[in-house]
Amino acid sequence: MGVVGPTEEEIRKVIMPLMLSGAKMLERHCPKCGSPLFEKDGRVFCPVCEHRSRERKTGAGDVEERLMEKLTELAGSMPDDIALLEKHLSVMEKIIELIGKYRSLEGGK
């Protein structure tokens, strides 16, 4: 299934303000999402795809930040019991793997 065209919220929050700012809506459409392409300051772009890209990056950054906070919390509270320590370290290892995956999705941030 392809990428869905602009939602009502995207039209309200992304496209309408762009039109009000003086950007020119072109007769061409984005091949990826179907949104009208815009031109502003000599640059042709799809505002919906750019908006979605920013949203994905922000979301991933928030997740990575929360994972780092949890990792720091775990690192500061190492248990004395060997069995609990092994579980603790296993969770920390999984968090580090997740952070690495998020960074690779974002292009190596």
C-alpha cells in the first residue's frame, strides 16, 4: 500500500499556512503522497512529505531520549545480587541495541 495523501489535519496545519504565507501551489503533485507541490523562494517541495519527515525525526528523537534516560537510571542503580545484576545488564544491553537501531534509521545521527 502506498503513502496516503494529506490528512485533514495536514491540510489545516501545513498546507493552509503555507498558502497564506505566499507560497505558490503548483499544478504538479508529489509522486509519493499525492499532495500538491509548492514553490517558495525558488524551491519546489512537498510540504506534506517534509512535515511527515520532521514528525518521524522528532518522534524517534523522543524515544531515543527516553531510552537514554532509562539507561542512565539503570546504570546508576546496579544491584548487588548476581542474578539481578545479570537481568539488569541484559536490559541495558537491549536498550543500547534499540538506541543503535534508532540512530541507524535516522542516518547515523
